[in-house]
Amino acid sequence: MINKRLLVKNLLAHNDENSFYDKKRFISIGEKEGKAKFLKHVCALANSNPRNNSFIVIGVEDEDNKIIGVDFFDDSKIQNLVNAYLDNPPIISYENIPFPHLPEGKVVGLVTIRSNGKVCALRKNIWKYYGGAVFFREGSISLPKAFDIELKDINSEAVATIEQHARNNIELTLDAVINFINNRHGDLTSDYKVFKEQFVVCWAGNKKKVNNKTYYSRVDIELINEQVKLFYSALDEITIAYDENSFNTLEYVQLGLGAEQKYYPLEKMIITFSENGKYTINSELVFEPPQYDKKTLHHVFNTNNSLLQKLEKRISLNEAEQIDLTHLPATYLICYLNGFEEAKEHMERSRPLLKTVNSRVYQSLKESLRIMRKVRYN
């Protein structure tokens, strides 16, 4: 079983960017340019490594390999994105790797790419790249190549060595469990469960009971053996259930206009553990967005736009507007879910403004964009 934190350290310590490894300060797959560049690198790494894994490490400074981290990214539909834009798409996973020195909520992103052994190519036009384009790695650069170029296996031994050096052991597992419960989440209710005598799942959160049902908020869930953060949310609530073979969560999001707030089921996640040391993660979007009167939503949408304009012009907000500002991310999201497509653009515009004006509202914006991304991918 591979400890993904060790894997990231080995990639950073022993290898410059090459034909099986790339590093990024961040990726932005919510925008067309960022999505196109990400797909280009995935295509190039898959074609350059037809018989072994390739990796993209995200949250690292390019010059000195300093680990600065990125926000937790819930990737449950990222395979859908790759399948939609690439012919012969590789199997791809995005994992969130916690590092002790990073602030709460910050992780290193690890993209693992596994080729299906066939030439991978863009299926359709995106940004400045044309459908049918094929990319390969030359050193640290992803370049277009002729479609009929031969796939060569040149990195299997190097990748196998790196993965071997990242194998987990009992000491690392025990240290990680103790650190999770006693140090990182000493102020929260914490617990753990061992599955198949091999896998250790730890979780922590604020625990409460409503109608004999237990809910958690401020939730952090990790698969300790692999040092992978499975779930993180500072705002939403979840329920947790498990048996001898699986660990299940159901995430709820709070939405509404004004005082009319309700919790809506968003996504189920089921982790199934096998006797052979393997596990699978399946997610299902169960979200049914609330529907509102269009006239009411037009009023809310225009109010949000007015607030956004005032922030851009640095005009002070009165007390009522400050209250409206706290609801801006969630109400923009409701507008988007009810057919106001331009709400997404306004939410992206508000990101740098809210980051400097109100950190709590900025956190709410990131959560709203996360929900939007889930719905769009689905």
C-alpha cells in the first residue's frame, strides 16, 4: 500500500519534471483555458507512459519545490471530464494529500494517470487546441506530435522504484492516527475504524443528534494508510455509517432564501474494501435543487449584482447590505440552479473581492462553487 505523502516527497526530492511527472502551483479546470491545459498535460503524460503511472503534483512552487498547498478539491466527477474530451482516455484520480505544516483545509493535490495502452488524443476543440491533437512529453514540456507515433515504455523501472520507496508501514500508520486524533483535531469528536485488518479510516467533526440521527459538521475524513484526505468541509454536514466491508457518507448542503433555510442531500460516497488489499470509491449525486419563483429570483439576482458592483467600486455597504453579502454565494448558487447561467460568471468575479473583504463569505463562496462543479460534472 502506497503512502501518498511519501510518494509526493519522493517525486519532489529525486526528480525534476520529466516524461512521467509534472508539478503545478495550481490548476483551474473551472475555466476553459485552465481546463484545456490540464487535459493537454493528462494526454501527454498518458501517451508518454503507456505501461506505468504518471503524476501531476499540485500546490508546489516551480522554482524551489516549496509545498504551499491548494484548497481541498472534491474530484468525484473528474473522470467524466477526461472521458468527455479525450479519445482513449486514461484512468485518472485526484487525491488530496495532507501535510502537517499546511493550514487547515489546505492540501497537496496528486493526480495519478494510468494509460489504457492506446494513443490518447483530444476528442474535440477546446481553447486553442484542435480536436484530434495528440500530445507527448519532451522533458518537462507537453508538445503536440503526429498521431501515428509509436508509444514507448521507458519509465516503468523508475516509477516502480519511486512507488516502492513510498510503501507504508505500521509505524507511519500509528503515528498518523495519533496525530489525527490528538493533535490536529483535539477540539473535535474523533474516531477510527479498521477494515479488513489493513485499512484505517479516521474521521473528526462537531457531532450532534437530531431525531436520533447523528450529524457531523466541520468534517475531516482520511484514509490513514495512504495519507489521503477523503472529505473536508468547513460548512456542510454529513452522516456517517459503516459495516465490516464499507464506509459510507451522505453529505447535506444548507440552501435557502433569507430565513427559509433547509438541508438538502447532495452526494453519497461509498468506500468498499476488499480482502486483496484493494478498495473502490463510488459516489452518487442525489441532489434535487430547490426551485423558486423566477420573479423572486430576479430580485435576488439584481440585488447580488448591485452588491458586487459596490464592492468593485469600493463603496461602503450599509448594515442591511452587509447581511445580504453574507448570503451572496448561496443565493447566486440558487439562481444558477434555477437557470440563471450568468450567476457562475458573477461568482467567479466576486472571488478576489470577497477574499479581501470577508473571509467567512469567501469560504462560503468556495463551498458554493464546489457544489456547482459537482452538479455540472454530473
